[in-house]
Amino acid sequence: MLAALVLAAALTAHALASAQREDFGEQALAQEMARRPVVLLGEVHDNAAQHATRAAALRRLLAAGARPAIAFEQFDRERQADVDRARRETPPAGRTQAEHVIAQARPARGWDSALYRPFVELALEYDLPIVAANLSRAEAMRVASQGFGAAFDEATRARFALYALPPALLAAHERAIDDGHCNRMPAAALPAMARAQIARDLALAQAIRPHFARGVVLLTGNGHARNDIGVPFFLSEAERSQVIAIGLLERDRPDADRAAPFDVAFSTPVQQREDPCATIPQRR
């Protein structure tokens, strides 16, 4: 019931969101980040220009006196003890403290650690908590095949009504996943993949919740930052009032509707990359 009410409120509140802003830059981004203590800072994972501007904006925020925790989708929650230990240790010869922390966090294959090193460096420089926030790939796969009980205890499943999620939420996730895979995913695979994505949203929400009092910046993909079906779905109304969801959207798709799920969305440069659809078979 709670989940259904939250989804309905999110869809209503953000139905009239403004179009994408074209003034993407560190000053404009820092100003938006300063509006609320909890920042869901979206990204396209491989977009170097986005990462550089986000790091510069975060430095501005810190220079102005903010001291938020920095939460990383790129680090799995089971690595928190390794991250905490690594920041206390002397790094091996030839490796910086930030590189040592990242090495001990052991980001999953596919993350470009160099893009996230500036954020770890800022956390170390300003002595900010580094939060390993994500569900591991192995846990997500178990959720996909076995259900939410593979990653969350009974109390958590009951609290967030994981047994009775709104059909609209599931359908929206399936559409988003299919769109992200060039609309070529087998239809039968979409429910399991949606379940795994929802589990990641919940894990990220749980990871940032203890840091609301001091403030927290979550570095995450745009999908997780969405107000309607992302991390905010698993936050209470009081918690959501402290959150700003920022989308960073590449200019290759000038679709105004893409900005709707965010409190603010910026148009950003497009990262040059090989066609991501080239390796995905056509849907049969």
C-alpha cells in the first residue's frame, strides 16, 4: 500500500517537470546540488565530460562548507568494511590512497575506475564518508532468478511491500530496461531484469538513509536517480522532501519527456562511443 501511494505521488508531482536545461556547467550544477542536503546525482556511466563537471561541482559544494557523505553505485555494499579499512591503511608503493581505496572496493567489471577516482580523492581530502551503496551483481542475479528474498530479509520485504509492487512500477522498469537495450530484449527476460533493477534501487536507498542528517551525494546512473521509479520510490515522504534528483542527459535524444522524472535535468555533451546496439541481437 505504501509503495503504491509513493508511486502515485511521484507520478503526480513530476508530471509537469520542466524541459532539460542547456546551461550544463560546474557552477549551475553546484547551485542545484546545494538546494537539498540529499543529492541523487545522475550520470551516463561512461560520459567523461559529465564526470569532470560533477567532480568540479562537488568541489565547489565542499568549498562552500558542505560535508556530505559520498555514496557510490560503483562499489558494492558488501565491500564497505574493505573501503573503511583501506582509507586507514598506508597504500602500497606506487599507489595513491584513492587508488588503494578503489582497489579494495573492487568495482565490478565494466566500471572505469579512473572516472570515479576524483570523487574518492575529494572524500579523502575532506574526510567524508565513502559509502559502498550498490547491490552486487551476484545478488542482483539471485534476485532476478529467485526473488527479493535472495537479498532482503522478511522485515525489509514487508516494510516495502516487495511482494505486492504496483504493476505500473514493474511495467515502467521493463520499458526502461528494454529501451536501454535498444528494444531488443526478449520479452520473457524483462520481468526478472526489472526485479533486479528494483532491488538495486532499494539497496541504494538503504545505503544513503543513515547519512541524511549530514547530507549525502549519491553518484549513480540516471535510471536510479529518477523520482518516479528509482531510489526515491523507497524513501518516505519526509525523506523525499530532503532530496533533489538531478538527471544528466546526453543531447543525442532531445526528448522533453526524458526530463520529467527529475527535479532538474541538464543536457550534456555526448560521449563518443561505438554503437551500443551493434552487439545486441535483434529481438525475435
